[in-house]
Amino acid sequence: HTAQRGRMLYVPRIWPDLRGPKVLGIMQILTLVLCSCSGKTAALPWDLPANSSWEHQGGLVFIHTESSLYSLPCSPIEMEVAHPTYRWVQDRAASRLFSVTKEGRLLFQHFQAGDSGNYSCTISYMKHGVPVSQTFHYSIFGYHVLGGLDTVLLFHNKLCEDERTKRFLRDLQDKLRQLEIKQHCKLHMTATFCFPSLNNPSDDFIVQVQLEVSPFGSHWDEHCNSQDMETVTDCYRKTVRHNLGQVQLALTRFFKEHKSFLITGPDILSSNFTNEFVGFLKTTQCSGGYGQTKQLQRCLDCCIVCPPGTSSPPKASQCSPCPVGTYSPIYGVAFCTPCKDGMITRVPGASSMTDCIKKERTKQAVSIVHRIPALILIMLPALLALNFLFILSSCYWFYREYRVSSPRASKITGRATRMEMVTSFFRIPRQGPQAGPDAGPTSDTSDADTSASQGGNEEPTDGAPSPAVTSNLAAVTDEPPPVLTQEDRKDTF
């Protein structure tokens, strides 16, 4: 029992190392427990896969433009599995057929800028009866080393006619194609001009032809295919320098052997184009659709393909976001694609046609945004005026309420009431022991007061009291002031 107990206590210690609770079946767990209880050594399935599928980031992969052959393995590490199957996919919506070897390597022949993108390879196999799959993701970018050659050719001709010049240029291109194949380069005619000669302007014309020489022709890297990725870039540099020198010598020799080009035809007059000058200029600029982003550590001055949403014109050094109103959906675009008429993008750097929207919506949104400050400025004075009036009215009502309810206001009102009562007492004298013997009856005095206050034609000036009031004041000066009782105070309110 001690041995059994020890085995049973030992199982939980090793359990965390088994990544199996999520992948082992219920029968396997029961077998492990039963073997531990019976005293037998449990056969732990160490070699079972921890998960049925894995996701791996393979990293960045840089492939040189126009590489003769490049093979990318499905897994960056060596895997010895039985009967695996491989499946390569790209992140594009359109399906595409890939060249895949039996070992699962993806083959690229004459790699182009548009072949760049995000790729993933899934390797599937069986292990201990359990289906297992591993997926590896790669971000593939095209690049090229610096190097090029600009060539200027000058030809003399008696006429400067469009049709005759076009036939001459077609004949020149046909003869230069043979030179391209021999020298493993590309010759691209970029511009042509025709203008009068300075020596004889009336009878002599000059046709100027500009050629752009690219060292990346067919099989240009055949000497570098056997080298590893760390040293292949140096081999590319040496190959480019060598090829450009050979192309320059070949072009010089070619135009010495082909001094003149005779153009004839049934519908045009015969004309002779004579070569007078051949000039070369070495360039170290990126091709169209490439920019120096310094992503490739082993070649910091190499030109990397521009991703979607950016572009780079020929001989530019940086990839720039597409301006507003344009987009670029693929890698290696020299010029962004404009949106359809009446449509525009919201921000620069659009990478899909779906980013284009109607201009009316954008203009309406922009106009509303621009109008918001003006509306605020218009409404602000009105709001301030309303707030000011509200404050004034609040202060007025507060003052009225305070005046009515405050003790001081009540005191002042009571004092004014008492003065009125005193005045009324003065006008109607009180009968009492203080009245003199000369005082007349009350009715007569009341009549006199009434006639003095209402029927008198003469009005007192400067606020002087009437004679009747004066006599009354003299009569009551020796008496104490009248005292209001509680009933009188209630009547005043």
C-alpha cells in the first residue's frame, strides 16, 4: 500500500508537465489512474501532441526581383513526419495555383513585385492516430539591389516625320532584343524627341532616344543561385556591377557596327537614321514601386517593394502614401489608381477601391464640421443675453421678496403707518381733559378741517402746513405721542 500510495501521490506532481488535460481522452485519463492504483507503472503518453494544431509566425522573407528560382520551405525547421500533406495559400481573395515540390517548398520563378504578400503553409500529418496540423505564416517582400544605366542616343535624319520615326524606333527595338538576351539585361525605351539641328536647322533633324538599362534580365543571377541567403546579396551586387559594365561595352560596340538604319516601305520614302552619339550614365536609384525602407538588415541600401496603400514613381527613393482620391491594392505600384468620377477617399493611404466614397457625402460632412464654429458664435450672444436677463429677473424677484419679508421692511412700513395715524389724530383732535375751554364742538372742527382740506381755493406753498393743522400741532405739543394698541397694529396691515 505504501508503494501504491507513493505512486498515487506522484501523479499530481507530474500532471502539470503533461499538457494533456485538454487533449487526452477520458479513457487515457482513466487508464493513468487505474494503473497508478494497481501498482503498475503508468505508461504516460509523452509523445502525444500537445495540441491538434499550431500557428507559427515564420517572419519576413525577402526575395530579389527577377530571381531565376527561389524555393521557400513550408516549415523553417526540419520536421520528420510520416506522409505529410502541404497546403499553401495567399491572403488575396482570388485563388491562385502555386508550384509546390514534394517536400512542400513553394517555388517562385522570375519573382515580380506583385508576388509579394502574406503567405501561409499548413502541414498536416498523423501522430499516434491523432490528426495534427501546423501552420506557418510568412510575409514576403520583393527587393532589388541598386544599379542601373541611362543611355542617350542621337540620330540624324533629313525629315522629322511621325510615321517614319515610329518605324525607325520599332526596328531599333527589334535589334536591341538580341542584345538583351546575350547580356541578361532589359532595355526600356523611356522617351524620344525630334528637333532641328543647330548646324543646319532647315535640312537636318536630330532624333533623341533615351534608354533605361536594367541589369535584371533573364538568368541574370545564375551564378548566385547556389549561395545561402546571408551571402547571396553580396553576390547580387557583384553581378549587377559586372552586368552593367558588360552592357555598356556591348551597346558601344553595337552602335559602331550599326552606324545607320535604313527605313523603307511601300507607303513612305526611304530614309536613313545615322547614329552620331552614345552616352551612358550610371544610376543608383530605385525602380518604380520600390523604396529604401531599410527593412532588410543585410542590405540597408536595397530597395524594398512598396506595400498596398503606397506608391513610388520611377527613380524615387521612398514609398509615399497614396494621395486623397487614389488607392493602390497591390504591392509594387509606381502610381496610385484614381477613384472613379465623383468619388474620393477620406484619408491618404487607401489600399482598396472600397475606400472610395462619393464626394457629396464627404463635402457635406466637411461643411457641417466647418459650420459648427460659426453656429456656436451666432448662438453664443443670444445665450449670454438670455442668461443675463434671467439673472436680472431673479435678482429683482429676490429683492422684492426680501423687502416684503425682512424685519426692517416691516419696521419701516409700521413707522409709516404710525405717522399716518398721528396725522389723522392731528386733523381730528381728541376730546379729553387737555382740551382748552375755547375749543369748539367737534362737528364744527371737523367741518372746518374738511373745508380747509377739500374746499379751500388757496393751496399751501413749499410744503407748509395749513393754519388748522398748525393750531392742532400747537394744541397737542404738550401731550404725549399716541400709543398704538395691538388691534390698531393689526388694522394697519
